[in-house]
Amino acid sequence: MAKANARHILVKTEEECLRLKTEIEGGKDFVGVARQHSLCPSGKSGGDLGEFFRGQMVPEFDRVVFTEAVGQVHGPVKTQFGYHLIEITKRVD
């Protein structure tokens, strides 16, 4: 069964999500940005979600983690929780 490791940043608006993505692409550290801005409790650990299997996350999140490129920042991804930036750190298909 496919599994992955990822970290994410959760914010309320698409605009904030895009702004943070631009900062990260400009050289800011994903972990530091997550600690400072993420609304998810995982923000305290730099957005790290640990290891999880396909189907454990909400469908919008799951689709990105299991189809997009590893090592890149993806988003904004809208879910019922808000807007996410997702960095896939590892995936085993």
C-alpha cells in the first residue's frame, strides 16, 4: 500500500497561502514558515505530519500527496479545513 511523509502549512485564505508559497520559493525555510503561520497543531513541529497511508487524509490532500512530485511545495490546496501548502518529503508507491 502506498505511503508518504509530508509537511504542510494551513491558513484561512488562498491569498495568504499564495504569499507564503512565494516566500518559500524565494528562499524562506518551509519549517520556519509553518511554525510561524500554520493554524494546524502540526505547525509547532514545522508542519510535519509524519508517515501516513493513501486514504488517511481528506481526498483533496491525499490526491496531491500521492500524485505530485516529491520535494516540491504544492498548493494552494483547498480542503474543509482551509488552504494548504504541502511539501511531500517521501513517498513509497
